[in-house]
Amino acid sequence: KNQVEQSPQSLIILEGKNCTLQCNYTVSPFSNLRWYKQDTGRGPVSLTIMTFSENTKSNGRYTATLDADTKQSSLHITASQLSDSASYICVVSSRDWGAGTKLIIKP
Amino acid sequence: DGGITQSPKYLFRKEGQNVTLSCEQNLNHDAMYWYRQDPGQGLRLIYYSQIVNDFQKGDIAEGYSVSREKKESFPLTVTSAQKNPTAFYLCASSMGQGNQPQHFGDGTRLSIL
């Protein structure tokens, strides 16, 4: 069964600090991996997509990495802001969704 | 502004009742999707439609029905056969499939009275 595992389940950090969220998958075949940000009570919004040949992609303070050999991806958030408080979800091959990491930024 | 509108925001269902969740998009997208989101779980696909008058079952279609009579609209009916309907329902659309991002509405939270 295809699986997408995200860690940690939740994370609390202070405003201005950096953090890294993990996404491990066993999905096959692999076509792409996308990270979404979901604010509480809202729908997910796409942050970035990575295909097999890409290993790093940035979107402002968000940087995603992909290691297709080990089937791992990470999302690094630099200089966190209060508005970064949300759930971050990875989805693999546009069909297998992780449960998300709930990130809380404290002032 | 282009986007996806889901209504209502909150919905309550009585035992034995069917309820319909609305989803409208003005993005001119061909593909539309319905997902269910439960705490601690990833989104699960209920139904999807790639073109008007055509739709396919997703992973958890039992107890749900949809229609796609217009490109802009993809309503979801939660029937009385769905024994555990309490969840957050998300509608999405995309230009196509593959690497195209899905654009989501802000969801409908369905609860049982």
C-alpha cells in the first residue's frame, strides 16, 4: 500500500527561528511531490512541486528538497513568522496525501 | 477574483437524511475533485470529474454521489448510506491532471445532529 508519512506530527517554535518538516513516502510510481500549506478552517494552498529530476526548489522563505533515492522530502522554513502557523501537507504523485505537520509559531 | 466557492461553511445532518454540499468554480478548470479530511489522516478522494457529464469514484465513494452537469459546478450529496459522515469536506479543481496544482475551496464542515 502506498504511504506518505510526515514528521513531526506537530511542532512549536519561536518567531524568527527556522524549522524543517519531513515527508517520507513509499508511493510507486512516483511522478511528483507537492507541498501544501493549510490554514485552520481553510483549504490547502500549493507551495511548491518537485519532479523526479529536481532536488531543491525555493519559494520565498520556503525551501523544499527531494531525495528520490531514499524517497524523502523536506520543507525548510527560514525566519519563521506568525503567519506561518498552519498545517503543512505533502502529497505524492498527485494522489497520496500525508496527514500533515501542524506548525505553531509563538511570539 | 477567480476561485472556488463551497457552501455552506457548516452543515448539520439528521439521521436518515441526505444533504448536498455545493462547489462552484470560475477558474475555467476542467477537472474537479471532492475530498474528505479527518483528524490525523491525509485527504481521501471521494469522487473526481475530468469533464462535464463524466465522473469517477475515488477511494471512498460509498455513501456519496455527485453530478457534473456544468463545468463550473460539482455538487456532492452525502446520503443516509454514509454511516460516518462527520468530517471536513474539501472541493478542488485543476486545469488538468498530472503536475497541475489543485485549487481548493475553504471547505464544508458536516456534523451529525
